[in-house]
Amino acid sequence: MEESTRRAIEWDCAQSTARFYNHVDAGRFREAGEMFFDDGIWHRMEGAVTGPDAIVKELQGRDPNRVSMHMINNLTVRVIDVITAEVTAKVAAYHAKPAAKGPATDAAIGGVQITVEIWKKAGDVWKMADKKTHSVMRFAH
């Protein structure tokens, strides 16, 4: 594989991971769910969820009185072939109460997770085939 192809795949998949968390944090759950294949599986700490519709439903069940922000760190992409890559990253999840005006209040780090994602190219876009998320640190509030 040419170096330029490998780097393009790394960039696309890193951006896709960031886009997923940006959708979740902004409450754009449909867009986040659509980043998965129809048979894509998200292995969450609470259990596995399969397919975009089920993932959207799971995300819509989040506490509406909580704002979340995910900070992605130590992200690496391992290119498997021209249509498959594995993203591994540490993700710090911050939570707060939404404010009527201005920034959210009572912000605290909820924990740190490791995510391992398998991205596959579908036409011109990358979609998640598999996402495993597990907690490595939990913080008291």
C-alpha cells in the first residue's frame, strides 16, 4: 500500500471517530447512529447494541438533564487494508448540568474509557462495523 493511501485512511478514520463523539455530544444521535453499518455492533459497558436504529434509541435514553463532552486522547489508527482500519483511543467523559444561559455547571469528569473501533469503507464513506468501549477509570462526583 502506498504511504499516501495509508495516511489518507488514518486521517479519514481519526476524523470519523471525532465526528462520532461530536454528534453524541451535540445530541445529534441519528447522525451518530448512522455512522454504523446496519449490522454494526457497539459493545457498551451496559451491553451490546446492534444497528443504527437501536444505537439511536440507546443514545436517546440518556439523561436530558446532563451535558456530556468526550475528549479523545492517544488516538492511533492501524490500517488493516484499503477498506478496513482499527482505531484505538482513550476517551475522557465529562458531565455537567445544562444551564438556562451560559456554560453548563457542576462539571466533573465521569471517567476514562478505552474505545476500539473497526471502520470499513462503504463507497465513499467510512462506517463502523464494531465498537468496543470499556471503562478504565471511574470518578466519584
